[in-house]
Amino acid sequence: MNSNRIYPSRFKVGDVTSISSDVYSQFGSQISLAHDNQKDCRNCCPRRCLLITSIISLILGAMAAALACGIIFGIPPKQPITRQCKTTSDTDGFLCDDRRTCITSTQMCNGKVDCSNGEDESNLYCEFQCPACSGWRCATVFFSDCDCIPKSRCNDNIQDCNDLSDEKNCTK
């Protein structure tokens, strides 16, 4: 009589998991099966390494593509800050940093702060007096009493002339 009895039992010893069973062949001899997890996991690290390498390569590729686009298409130049605005009385005025408040040119450099950040009284705008023009001649945005801006105000990304000539044509 042929008897195949299988008694599975799993136990873990270190890194080796064994499955033992008693199998009797038709000749009555016992066969033992053993399974070693290390043999199955020989390819685990290369698979994991390949996956990690692929992910890193994709990330680096995306970063390189973004950098290449930035170089090819360029970063747009900083646009000049337009300070010219229309006051409530429909006259040309000075636009404060809050981009909402428009004051008249007579409120510029009058010793009273009219803009929330005080830019209407800052040295950047108030240090220049215009009896004789040693700067750039143009129709100015905030120096209503003269048609001249200091050379230091040329090409500074802030509009001082109505026609933006201080940013386009003027040289320091």
C-alpha cells in the first residue's frame, strides 16, 4: 500500500525558513523537502537597486529638463516698477508701494508721510533738487517742478519718466 503522508511545519532559523514534510515514496523511503529563502532572495537586491536607480534617474531627468527649459527660454527680465498713476482729481500722480494709493506730485517730498511705507518721503525720491539739470531730461512722473531726474535713477527698474525713457534710453 502506497502511503504519502505530508506533515508541513514551518519554522524560521536565522535567514533560512524550512518546510519539512515526510513523503514516502512507493519504495518506502522518506523524502524531506527543505526551502531556503536566501536562494529566492538572491535577486531581491538587484531588483530593488534597479527600481531605486530608475526613480532617481527619472527625478534627475526631470530636473535637467526644467533647467534646460529655463536656459533655452530664459528667465524674463525684471519689469520696471510703474509709479505713474491718476489721482482722484484725474492728474498724474505717484503710486505708493501698496499699489492702491495714488498721491499728487505736491505730496511728494513735502515732509509729511502720505504712503503707508513712507516711500513718498524717502531719500530715494527726495534727495534730488532740480535748479540745473545734471541728470536725464524727460517729463517726470513725480518731480512735477522740473523735467529732470538724477542719473542715479537711470536703469534702476523704477519708472521716473512718463515715457519710460529713464529705463530704456538713459545711461548712468
